[in-house]
Amino acid sequence: MEFSFQVLKTDPTGARLGRLTTPHGVIDTPAFMPVGTAGTVKGLTQEALADLGVQILLGNTYHLYLRPGHELIRNMGGLHRFMSWPGAILTDSGGYQVFSLSDLRKVTDEGVRFRSHLDGSEHFLTPEKSLEVQQALGSDIAMVLDECIEYPAERGRAAEAARRTADWARRCRDYAREREDASTTPGQALFGIVQGGAYADLRRESARRLVELDFPGYAIGGLAVGEPHEMTCELAAAAAAELPAARPRYLMGVGLPEQLSDYVACGVDMMDCVLPTRNARNGCLFTSAGRISIKNARYAADSRPLDENCSCMVCRNYSRAYLRHLYMANEVLAAILNTHHNVHFYLDTMRKIRQAIAFGELAGFSAELQARLEAGHP
Ligand SMILES: [Zn+2]
């Protein structure tokens, strides 16, 4: 299948209902993408992901490049075949992890020099290298290398990072065009990434520069890094307004369940976040009545399901008391069941958001969701 995107309906809030077609299947948008860092969504089998209705997941280029190595994955037929996942995959550029995980990073216009967090070995990540790795992995959607900065950052620094990101985006695009055949997934798409820190005008300028480069889709990066939620939405909306309506928009690294509809209302079609999986392993569970910390003693003899409004396998079969016991006893099954529920909860929230957009009622849906969560947190 060829990469394409269709907007099926637009809600009064600006939210879009759409359909993204990739070489590995169709994705209903707005879509939530679980994070499968090292070729696995921690705690879930690929069969469980399919049962949960996952249509696209994320792979981290940095982790897969360091271990087991992209050439090994190329020789195994690409990431889909290696991990036995028939659905779509989006890979990040590796940039975010290089900037946040590794040490000794030195950024120049040429690329980023860094040391592996695993063994301290030295590596040089350039825009071209990032694409070479992502072509070996054969994701359906690859990302350009971008410069990620901290929040807050001074205007000069944000402008410089946005300028470098645009230069790197051009190099990534040219590399991908020249070596189209090198990808283990024919038809792999490449998305540009908007940067610009917390400055709306820099965000708009960054978006316009990327649009000139003509990518099949655009991401908005460097947000939800500590700034207030309202600011995240304003900056995302400012960037989205400059992006072509007919191309998919991906807001990177967000967010809490109650925030998803706000981002969708900014005109965003795709999101990813480690929260449902990482929090699950820490015993933090998302429910329709707010968050639950399953280790709390109050659940020790609680025979109710985790979430009475949830239809997932965990809520149909197990009690809060059992989940608490598994967690306290450090059982492997705790991470498996908690992750299953949390990922189901995110996907189900997205399903409800899509339904609300189909009826043109996203604003009402969001207000109801907020009220319910606030009632759960007196
Ligand atoms: Zn559940």
C-alpha cells in the first residue's frame, strides 16, 4: 500500500477524523501510538497488541542502533519481520534519546557526537546516519533528525536549534530520496519536525521552512517538556496552523489521558507517549474515575475491578486486590496486566475521541471527561 492520508471529517473545535494508509496497514486517526522502545512494547506480546487494536507503534532508533544493531535487523528482514509485527511502525530519529540519555554529546552542524549509555562507546549521529539506520529498520514512517532543546531555553538558542533542525531536515529528505531503494520497507515515508522552543513565532517560522521541503507528514517536537499544558496547546496550534491540511500531523511525546482531546482539538492526528506503559510498571493505573496507585493499602481487600467502566481483559477477570498483591510481590504478571489495562485505556479514549469528532461533539466530550476525572479527584 502507498502512503496516503485522508481527512474524513473536521469537528467545530478543529479536530480531524482521518485515515492514514501505510505500507503496513490503515490507521484510524487521531491515533495513539504505544512506545515499543527496543522492538517491544514492554509487558505486551505482539499478539496482545493486535488484540488491543493497536494499528501503529513506535520504535526507538537510538536503542535499536546500539542493541542489537541496525545491520543485524536489516539482515533479519527489517524490524517488522524481526519482531513479528504486521502492523505499522514509526521510528524516531534517535535525536531525542541522544540528547536526553547519552553523555558527552557535542552538537555541530554536521551532527551529534555522543557516548552510548550502555557501554560508553563513542558514536556520531548525523542526519544521513539516522536515515541509514531507519531505512535498515524499515519503519513505515521515519523521522528527520532534529535538535531537541531543554525548557526553558533562551530565544537565541531556540532559534538556532530550529535553524539547524531545518538544515538537517533538508539533508534527511535528500538522503531518503536518493536511497529510496535501501529501505527494507518500500514506500517508507519521512516526516519533518517543527521546533522553536516556547516561542510561537519561531514555531510558525520553523513550520513554514519545513513545508517548503514538502514532507508527506509533519511532527511537532520539543513540547510537553515541562511547560504548562495551556502553553503546549498554544504552541502546537500555532505550528499546526502553518501545516498543510491534507498532511498528517504528529505531536511527539504527549500526554495524559485527559489532555489527549485538547491536543486533538489543536488539529493533531497522531500522538505517542511512554506514560501508559511506564506508569503501569510503577503501579500507576489510569481509569475513567482518575488515577489509581495500586500499591495503596486501601485496595488490599478490594474485590472490584480496576475500572468498572473498562471492558479490557484485566478488568473483566481480575480484582484490585489481586493486582495489588501481584505488584507488592514483584510478580512479572503485575507489569503485564497493568500495561494491558493502561494501553487499552489510552486506545479506548482515542476511540471515543474519534467517535465524538464523527458526531461533531468533541467539545462536549472533553468537558464531560474533565468533569468525571475531577469528580474522581476530590
Ligand atoms: Zn481495564
